Amino acid sequence: MESISRGLEDVNIKWTRLTTIDGEKGILWYAGYRIEDIINAKAKAEEIQYLFLYGNLPNRSQLDDFEKKVQQGYKIPDYSIKAITALPRTSDAVALQMNAMATFAATEKFAWNKATDRDTAARIIGQMASVTAVAIRHAMGKEPRLLEPSSSLAESFLKAVFDRSPNEKEIEAMNDALILYLDHEVPASTTAGLVVVSTLSDMYSGIVGALAALKGPLHGGAEEAAAMQFQEIGDPSKVDSWFQENIKSGKKRLMGFGHRVYKTYDPRAKIFKRLAQELNLKGAPKTLYEIAERLEELGIKELGAKGIYPNTDFYSGIVYMGLGFPLQNNIYTALFALSRVTGWMAHFIEYVEEQHRLIRPRAVYVGPSERPFVPLDKR
Ligand code: ACO
């Protein structure tokens, strides 16, 4: 039988100038800049969004101009809001993002165009931020509220969700989360979106496809699952027995551990761990951090030899919880998507503009050989 590439493992589907990963050493670069250097320099998320879309870090006036383009997306139409609020408050937040983004696919006349793709993408970042704020507020039982311009996307977003001015620490944590999840080469979600735009469908439809793939528990959904697992354990004194019963026995996978590319500690997980540890924000009980830390220790001892270490989803949920986002309705994955939408669009633009080809793989047929068709009443 002809061989197939299960899971497209190690198949290169495009070239990129955006992100590169050394999975053996645990290094992540965004267009040549190490993720740690970006975070330590206290870069603003908008600077890195600009880097992904336009290829270089912006100067001050380019950044101001870019931020205005993002802000133009904040005001979304009533029908996009209704695509969220018409659904039950228990709805999955990522599916609500899909619904609302699909309203733009339905109504906006999008055509791929080198002269306008990047500016459109900047506006979509703003639209996605308002969509996400409305979806999260809906889950929290609150009326819709859109973002309004302020000093940063992180600040505007937190204000819109929580109806109050966030403090500096909270803005910094949200800003860093926006950067840490911004891109990661071509995981399942980006690949799903690339398949969509390879048909020359529009940018919004590509995002809807990517969101659908992100939602699953083996990808972005792991973030909520990891935090749920800490909550299920509930008490640091119960970690060891829970681990024996569930992970060592092979009954469950340790969520937030393991990665197709990283065979060592994911560098983003280290930064999220520091944020979770340092921030001491309101929402997350300290015990959750203690549970996570002990679980990490046991997980590495048991699985580290197989190259299974904490991934970016292990500690990020504690940071989101600390910021006050409730652990429900896949909200943490919706926050991941808010960040990743920039990476998705940057990859779509790279692909459509410079290396476009319809993605249409083949399947090796292993079914019956030709046989006579028997009509229904003769079967
Ligand atoms: N817990 C326990 N065992 C694990 C885990 C884990 N989290 N991850 C992998 N393994 C084991 C598998 O059981 C398998 O063992 P075996 O060889 O004895 O059968 C071996 O490691 C290889 O696992 P695969 O699933 O083949 O590896 P793959 O590259 O497909 O896995 C994946 C990647 C899906 C992320 C996996 O590690 C996993 O399920 N992790 C938990 C979910 C998760 O955290 N996902 C988030 C990924 S990061 C992101 O999307 C942002």
C-alpha cells in the first residue's frame, strides 16, 4: 500500500518569514526575535501584530497609524452582536466567535489585494476584539459592550469585558498573553484556515475555519482543560494521588503537557508560569498555582524522558483566571483565538500573495473493488 503522512507530521506546507521553532532546544522566534526578548523588552502587543503583518517593527508614527486601523474595527454592527446574544449564555465562546466572524464573511465584500490585505487584517484584529468581549460578557450574563480606543488593545479589551479600568499589572499580563499566543507556525488551526483561503475564499472564512480547529481539546481547548484539571484536583495535598490514579495509570492525558514540535519545555510556558506566579491577581486562588507546580514536577518526572513537558496551555489558564476571566464556556480558548487571529491572517496573506496553490491532497483508497450496485428494494 502507498504510504500516507498521518497527521501531516513533518510535512512542510509553506515557507514562512513569521515564526520558527527549535523544538529540541525549546526556542521560539518571531521573525528572528526571541520570544523572551520581546516580553522582557515590554513590547506592546500592537508592535508585534505590526511585525507579523508588515514584516518589520514599526516606528512611533507607523505604530500610531496601525493602532488607529485596529480601533476602526471596534465598532461592529448589531447583527454581529446578535449572532452572539441570540444564543444561550451557556454557549461555547469559540463557537460564538465563529458565528460573529461569519457575519463579516456574509456581508463584507472581501477580495485578496496586496495593497489592502494588511490594513484589512488590522481592522479585523479590532473586530475580533469586540466580538470576543461581547462573547465573554454574554457567558458572564452581561449586556454587550464594545471596545473603545484607549492607550492599548489590552487595556481597551479588559475595560470592555469588566466595566472598570484595569491596573498596570493587569494590562501588562493581558498584553503579554496577546503576544505569547500570537503565532506558532502552522498548527492545526492555522493549517485549517490555510486550506480555506487556498480556495481563495475570504479572510473571515479562513478565520472561521481556524477557530473551528482551535476549539478542540488537543489544540487550544487544552487551555481550559488544563485549568479544569487543577480545579478538579482542588487541593495541593491531593495532587500525588490524582496523578497516580489518572496519569500514571494511563487513564488520562495530562492536559497542558506534550507538543508535536517541542520535545522540551515550551518557552511560552516558562513565561506564563512566571506571570502566574508573580502577578498575584484577584481571581486565581493560590492553591491552583501550587497544584499546577506539583503536577508539573510529577509530570516531568514521569513523562519528561519521552520529551513530554509543559506546553503554553499549562499555566496560561491561571493567568486568565487571575485577570478575572471565568473558567467556563471555553472562554480561555476564545482569548487564545483573540491573540492568534493575527498569526492566522499573517500566514494567510503570506500564502495567498506569494505561494498560492489550492490545497488538495489525495487519499489512498483501501475500500472494496468495483461491485454491482443493488437497488434498495433488492437489498
Ligand atoms: N499526557 C500523557 N501522555 C502523553 C501526553 C500527555 N499530555 N502527550 C503525549 N503523551 C504520550 C502518548 O500517550 C504517546 O505515548 P505512547 O507512545 O506510549 O503511546 C506519546 O506520548 C506520543 O503521543 P502522541 O499523541 O502520538 O504525540 P502527538 O505529537 O500527537 O501529541 C499532543 C501532541 C496532541 C499535543 C499531545 O501531547 C497531547 O494530547 N497533549 C495534551 C493536550 C494538550 O495539552 N494540547 C495542547 C497542545 S499546545 C497547543 O495546541 C497550544
